[in-house]
Amino acid sequence: MSGEKNKGSGRGRRDLTIRVKTAKGRKLSSTLWLRRQLNDPYVQSARAEGYRGRAAYKIIEIDDKFGFLRPGARVVDLGHAPGGWSQVAVARVNALGERRGKPVGRVLGIDLQEVEAIPGAELHVLDFLSEGADALVRDWLGGRADVVMSDMAAASSGHPPTDHLRISALVEAAIDLAEEVLEPGGTFVAKVLGGGADASLVARLNRIFAKVQHVKPPASRSDSSEKFIVATGFRGKPV
């Protein structure tokens, strides 16, 4: 009977939080980061499900809301390392053809560094800012993309205004590429910081997409300033 009284109340149960001792030579900040990682349910789920990082759940939750990673879709994942977003895209667009009767999609990962192969994804080492990158992407795809997505973030400087400018520049460059490679009706997804994309970026996206929204998926830590901008219904590059 006493066991029934404690059920659901939390009393009489062991604290399952993993505590990490501060090792010699390890900074307190590193210890706190390690503790957070070990106790993060998304990190634990990523390990159990074979994803390369908890970031996979961000694109899962964004796509659950907007539904752009459909079977048969052609996806360009900019700055795809370590590969979690590409893994999700492969499964959802049916890049491996495992869902019989459904169209087979394509996933193209672009990054500055070489990444371990992802079954079903075509990975290329390329600076997407370089001249002619858009033509290479279209050539590799054999046409245009249905989705351009980016979880890229510039290295933190520790100075929020500077970091905001850096990631805004990355988003601007990603939009440049999207204009050149997206099919009409396509979708653009990118990470932004702080209050969201700059007003000028939002205005630009509103000119070339039917709908533009900011979203903070549950997998994005509450103490993180990141958000994502999702633009759907690409109208085509302005003439």
C-alpha cells in the first residue's frame, strides 16, 4: 500500500539526474555543459535513434508543422555537418526508396568539411558562397530543388550584435542561393538569432515567398537565442 501512495508523487524515488564531478583541469562551464548534455532527453533520444545530434529533432518538429519534406522532394542542406538534418530529410523524402509506392526524393548535403557518408544523401565539399556554386548544385540535382534548408551559425564571438550580423550575412547568402536553385512553390528554412531575421531580410523573403514565419521548435533549448525562419511558396527570382 505504501508503494501505491508514492506512485506519481515523486516521493520515495531516486533522483535520476546525472551529476558530473568537476575534473582537474576542466572548467566549470565545461562541467555544466557536460551535465546538460548527459541529462538532455533530446541528446539521449538522438543516441538511441541513431541521429548525429539533437539538432535532428529541430527539423523534425519544424517539418511536422509545415510539411515540406514530402516523399519525392529534392532537398539542399547547406552546412549539413554533422548530418542530423540530412538524416531526417533522407527518411522523409524517401531518398532510399524504402517506402514502396511513394516518390523517391533526393538529399544534397553541402559543407566546407568532409563528413562521414549518410546512406541516401549525396554529400559534397563546397563553399556555397563561391562563384558558380548555384550552377553546381543544379547540375548535381539534375534540376532545381524543392527545399533549401540551413542550420548554419557563424562561430560565436561572444558579442551578440556581432554574432547577429554574422548569421544575418549567412542567411542572406543562403537566400541568394535559394533564389537560383529553388523550384516555384519551394521552401526555405534557416536559423536566425535573437528576435529573428532582420526586417530587411524578412521584407526580401516576403517579396519572393508567399508566406514567411518565425518558429522556435521545442527541441531548441529555451536558453538559446536561436529561432528559425520558414518561407514557403517560392514565387521565383525577381526580374
